[in-house]
Amino acid sequence: MKQLRIAERLGQEDFLAQTLHRDYRHVMGAFTQSELDALISFDVLSDIIARHRLEPPRLRLAAAGDMLPLHRYATPVTTRRSTVWQRTHPNELHQRLAEGASLVVDQIDHLHEPIGDLAAQLEAWLRATVQINAYASWTPTEGFGTHWDDHDVVIIQVQGAKRWRLYGPTRRVPLHRDVAAPEPPPTEPVAELVMRPGHVLYLPRGWWHSVTADQGTHSLHLTCGLTPHTGARLLNWLADELLASDTFRVDLPLHADDAHQAEFLALVGREVVAALTDPRLLHRYADAQDAQDLGRLRPSLPHLTAVPAEPGLLVRLTTGRARVADVTVEGEALVRLRGAGQEVDAAVAAAPLFHRLLESGWHRLDELAQAAGVSVADVAAVVTELVTAQIASVRAESP
């Protein structure tokens, strides 16, 4: 898939300025059929179910807002080491789906690389952790009823069609852990639309909606959930940052007189206000969140120590939220790549290499060497550091 394809189709800067967190957006024809086929198909979904032990709720069936009991489509299997896993029975699975259940596979971005690429593109653009779930249904029965999500979602219709009824929010930006629940939705939707292959829909969190496959065809769609950045998360992060100050490490003066307690609270207030008035506070917060996001870690077998200088060897970053910055360390100008909770510094000559790696997908070592104007051996040395730091992974070129 092309990098930032969804960003382009949703409107890029216009979407960020006018739609994100504010209103829904429905884009028809955002993906071509060939792009959808490369993303996922029912064949791929069947293979994933067959080849992975997807314990609930990773794989689950839902109907009329309830989860189906596991015994209705799977049986427990005890291994000779006395571990138990659930084996999905295709015939019983087919029966439950024909009866109206919807099939869900959570975090399919960790199971299928093209969907992982899609998640990484969204993460790089929106600077948020993304989880992608797959949903499939065959009947008009609503799998989840009318509900709202505690995170923004981007929906991609892959096959078939689904009718979405949107009712809007009844509580502004509700959370999973909140002090109050949203009021019930209105009886009439504010919008009703049919999602067909290639359509993309964005919904802010808190928007009530219902979804049915009532178009006389089976349906397969992906839902990309965006972990929200909230004021509460900002303050939690800031609390850790403020531990650099003695004021936030000393014991509270619980047994002091009122005057001393007031003096202490005034000092705390001044330091908190000073931190909150830093004009770059949100930039620092976003940079820190990007740098800590683990992405989708992947080993680089059989290369346990050093990455060999093989021109055709492929490398990619494991996180879509990695960032590159120019830094000065002990008077020396360097370029730094931050991601997956790690930092790797390199000579300024490696900057083109790092920036090329920020583009999603796999990259040949010789192409990276050409982009940076260095040898393949130099690139392999830098990539070795990235692999050791878990920011990158390598593999052999496909035959």
C-alpha cells in the first residue's frame, strides 16, 4: 500500500484541522479493489483463524450485543504438557455465522503484515497508538447493537456492504473509565449510509452507531481504533517529569500547621503552573509518547548479533511512530532515531538512511546505502544497532 494513502483520501491537513475529534467523515472510493485485495481477503482471514491459537476475546462471535459462549463454536484441547487451548470448529463456526453472529478478530495488525503497515501509516500520521480489528458478518442481525466507542475509529469496508446509522454523541468525549455515562442515543439517526468496498468512514469517540449487513451480501471490514490523548494522560506524564524537582519527591507535610501546608502547596502550584505554561509542553509530550510506543516488535532470526552486509537483506522499523532529530552530544553533531523506547545516535551522514526507514515497508540495504552515500557495510553496522535496540527488524529478500 502507498504510504499515507488513508491520509490522502481523508484529506490530510484539512482532515486534521476540520474533522479530527469533531465530526464524522465518509469518503467513497478511497481504496481501489486491488489495494483492498492486497490488504486482506476472506481467504486470508480463514488462514489466520486456522494457523493461530486465537483465545477469546482475540477471536469472538457476537450477536444482538452479546458474546456467544465459546463452546458453541470451539472445544478445549489439552496438550501433553497439560496446557489448554481452544480449537475452532469450522462447521460450528459456519453455523453460528449463518444464524446471525458476527466474527471479530482483535489486533489483526499483529497477525497480518499488510494490515500492520496500514496501522503504522496511521500511527505516523495521527501520532496515536492504533489497533485494527477485523469484522465479518453474513446476516442483517446486529452483532453489537447501538453503541459508542471510547476511541476514535477509522473504518475500511473491504468486501460486501454494511449499513451504518450514526446518532451522534450524547456526552462529549466519554472515556472507558469516566465519572458519568452518556445519555441514551436519540431514536432517529443524524446520518445513514451504506459502506461499500473501498469506502472509508471516520467516527470520533462517543458517537452512537449501529451496523447491519442488510444489503443481501456478506461483509468484511476493518476498524482502526485510535488510542486517545487526553488531559488526564498529559498530567500523568507531567507528574513523572516533575519528579526531577525535589518539591515533588519530598513527603507531604501532613502533620505541619496550616501555614506550612499552605506554603508547600503554593510552591507546588508555582512549579506546576510553570510547567503548564511551557509553550512546547504538548510537543514534548507527543515526542515522548511517540518514542515510547513499541509498535509491532519482530525478531530478526537467524541474525542474533550482527546484521551481515548483504546488499539484498531487507530492513524495516518496528514502529510507525519513530522520529528523527539532529542532536549535539559532547560537542559532536549527530542524528538520533527514537522509537520503541530506545534511542540510536549515528553520524550525520546516516540522516538520509534514517529518513528513508521512516517510510513504511521493507528496504534493501544496498538501496539505503545508495540513499545515504555510504557503504553497505556501514548501513549494516547502523542497522545492527537498530535491531539490538528493537527499533528495526531484518529478513532475507523474498525469492
